[in-house]
Amino acid sequence: MLRSTRPRRFGFTVVELMVATGTIATLIALLLPAVQQVREASRRIACQNNLRQLGLALSNYQATAGVLPPGKIGANNYGSSGSACDPEETIVEDNPSACTEYQSWSTLCLPFFDQTNLADQFDDLIPWSHLSNREVVSTHLKVFICPSTPDGPDIDQYHVRGASSGDYSVLLEVKQRVYTDTFGIPNPGLSARLGTLAEHRANRLRDVTDGTSQTIMLAESSGRPNVYVLGQLMTAALYSAYTDDEVVQTSTGYTVEDGIGWADPDAGFDIKGVNEDGVTIFGPRFINGINTDESYSFHDNGAHFLFADGSVHFLSEDLDGWTFITLCTRAGHEHVGDF
């Protein structure tokens, strides 16, 4: 019997390789969104846990001191004689054109979120921005960073240089023009506009008369020092249309003027709101409009908030504006709707 001498063929033909490659590409395209969703879900859980840790630290501070800390502490003319700084501010030593307040709630709470070593190194008899404190405040603290925040410069390069950034801020108060201009109602007075951790004062839990489960204490305000507007980096056109004074133009783009670092007292903000363009202040959008002096996250459709009872809630960026405002004030005596 004659045997064929034709060599056997091994492997794939070009057509078979193209079909296999196409199949793999299709499977990757189908699986990638699911993988991304799982990763984002994990990042959101980590972000929630960060806020819970910060809430526990504040609770432990309150248990020890008998009061909650001020959102920020004024400098009371420390080192500012003859300067252009406000009375509660002091000059930044290595940036004499810049002013800052004395200390933040975050540095007061260092011993309560497992940072005893940093607390021991931090000198609270001098401003947080002092060069002697710069190594401490330049330390990257994972608990202050949301994993969903895009990679980028994570230090203050403009105001208190080297200070490590933070993605969570205290809500100090609601500005009176939110009531008069945005909602067209009379200014209820400062005591009705204050947040849980109001500035320049010791804050008692009994001051939160609207209820601790219905009053925000900390909010996501992510992405600083870069300025983000409606999900994109600020552009020249957006900067030209911007109607506030919280952004400066630098050689590399646009940066938040101050309040970048986790230890920076100016990281706390007063609620103003923006219009739907993201850059005209005193409008009905309070979440994910702009990350200067407003709550902002890189999660889809909303942001995380720590409430005064220690709970963390994800609030939709489409939440009714008045409902959001009622959650920001501690003694406004407003009716809180569903959230």
C-alpha cells in the first residue's frame, strides 16, 4: 500500500487566526465593562470606609474632649502683623503672598485615626503650614484619598507647597446668597446656616438640633489641586466664564487656590452651589458641578457624605437642591425630604 508523502499540516490558517482573534476581542469588549464596574464598586466601598474611619476618629475626639472640633481654627494674628492677611490668618512662611488659617479639625484628630506618630511630630503651637510642620502635613494619608480620584499631582504646588492632598472636606456653613439668590427666601441667619463642624468654635452634639442622622459632617471634594468642572479638567473657556475666586491660572493649567491638603483648614468649604454650566456660582447644583468649595466625586451620578451620626450615604447629584441644603445645616429646622 502506498502512503501519502504530503506533509501533515499543524497550526491555524490565516482565516482561523482572524476568527479566533475576533472572538477574543469580542469577549474582551463584553467583559471589560463588567470588570470596570467591579473595580469601581470596590473603589466605592473603600471610599465609604475612609469616611467611616474619619467619622470614628471624630466620635473618639468628641468622647475625649466633650465637644467636636472646629472645622478650622483662626490664627488670631499669629505672625501676621502688618501683613495683608485677615485677622484669623497668618502668612505662609515660604510663600509670603499667601495666607492661611491656623489649624484644621484633621490635625486635631491625628491621634484618633491611628496616626499617633504624626501627632507626636506635629507642633500645634505653630500654624499647620509652618516649615517645622511641613514634613507631617506632606505625609500621604490613604484615609484621605478616594481610590476613584484620577492619578495626578497629589501635593499642593502653589499655596502651601508640598502639602499632601485630601479628598474629604468639612461643610462649614451655607452661604446666605444660597437662600436669597438661589431659592428666593430670606436669610435665616448664621446660626441656622452653620454646619456640624462650624469654624472657629467648639461644636457640641447638642448643637445639631436637626438630628445627627439628618445632618452632613464631611463630604467628598475630590481631585484637587486640579480643577474639575462637570467631569472634565477646567479649560480656558471655563476659566473665562468662572465667576468665583477659588481658581488660579498657572504655567501648567488651572489649580485650586488653597484648601488642597488634608491638613489645610481652607479645605473646609461654604456651600454656594453652581448653575448647570458648573462655573457660575450660586446655582441649584450642589454635587459634582465643580470641585472648588463644593462637593465633588469621580463616582457615577453622586458623591459620598459622612453624617453626624457616623453613617455614610451616597447622595445623587440630581438630589433636590433644597433637600441637600437642609442636610448641610445643623440647626436650620427645615423639613428634610427623602434622600
